[in-house]
Amino acid sequence: MPKIRRTKFMSDLVKYELCDRVATLTLNRPEEGNAWSEDMEQALRNLVLKADQGPNVRSIVITGAGRAFCVGRSMQGLSFGAGKETGTREDIEAHRDRFSYLTTLRKPVIAAINGGMAGVGFVLSLYCDLRFMSDKANFATSFARRGLVAEEGSAWLLPRLIGQMNAMDILLSGRKVSAVEAGNMGLVRVVPAGDFAETVQSFAADLANASSPRSMGIIKQQVWSAHKKTLSEVTRASSALVQASVVHQDFAEGVAHFKERRMPQFADLED
């Protein structure tokens, strides 16, 4: 199957590039370590949703420009000092689904952690379906060392990804964690820095071109929704999904391309 032509879309805060059915979104404040801001958050969300609806996109990569992935929240515009809490109910509601929308997308989302990350950048990576990390990179939650608490659902996600003791270690200490240690915990896949971008692109392109978009979308929702269900509920639901899959055209194509030893031609996702 011929590769889709490379296309690019530039914004001030997030770059969008499409190649071989992979949409790569790059946080684009390299001079500030891609420090997080509300404008960057909105730009990323808009482009992620664009990618999820794009007919030529089958997998999504989020990475950072320069030497960092995302060093956390920008300090500009933040207020400091003692006083009563200022967050309103509207503020809380606005932030309730800050990153969880990533888990509801139809397409797999990969965090390509090319360099250092902390705080909200770390939390963003937890909501991605897969995490690849340069062997030269490290991260820290930093919350406890800034007088803050575990943000945006990280206290729920992290223990489920790496176990409670490892999660407590990372969240309570705020210490730096190397890529190798994170890999040993099962939090990331460690990739040599020298060919990091190429390795992630190759993996994402393999997902996009060798796996059924329909199957990937359903499997993603099976995994994320399983956190809220019993084993019995998940088993019953999967039985119904299997029955629907075996009569779908992608199953016939999956068998045919395997027998014929060729690349598959799976159907695109329907709107």
C-alpha cells in the first residue's frame, strides 16, 4: 500500500504532521521546555480531535519539540501565597475531563517522551495508550516538592499502571526517575535516543497499516472501560463483540491477507 503524502499544519504552540497514516502532534515551546499553558492545552485538544476524525489518520503520536517533552505548567500567570482556595465550581468542571478525553478516542494515542517531563506533562502521558521514552530522558512528578497534590487523576491511574508502592514512591518523593527505571516498572518502553523519533514513527505506522482500525478502537475501549467492570461483565461483553467481529468485513480481510502474505486493506473508520 503506498504511503500517504506527508502533510504539515503549523500553529504557534502545537505542530501537526501527517505521514503514513500517523498524525504526530508536537508541543512547540522548545525554548521553555514545552511548558504547559491553557492555550497549548486547547491547541492540542483541537488537533487531537482533528486527528481522531481524520479519514487518513489511524494512529496519533504526541511528542515535544527540542530537548523536553513537557516540563510542567508554565509559571507565568500563576498566583502564589497563602489564602483561601480560589477555584470555583466552574473551574473544577472545566478541568474534570482535561485529559480523559484521550481515552475515549477511536484511535490509539502514543506518548513519545523525547526528553524531560514533569507535573502536568507527566500526567498527560498517563492518559495515552502507550508510552515510549528516550533512554536519555527522565521525569519527576514534582507535586509534593511544590506543595501541591497528585493532579488530574494521576493518583488513580498510576497505581493501576505500576502498582501502589511504585506509585507512592514516585508521587510522594517527587524525585527524578530515569527512563530505565520507568521501563523496569512497566510504565514506558525505553528507546535509544539516537533513533527515537524513527522508532516511534515505525511502531505507530505499523499499527496504522497492519491492524484493523475498527479492532484497535474497540480493544482500546475494552481496556479502558475494564477498570470499571467485573471480570464477568467484561467476559460477557467481549463475547458479544467477538460475534459482531466475525461477520465484519475486516475479519474476512484479516484472514485473506494472512493467507495471501500481503499487507491488509482494512476499512477506514466510519463517522
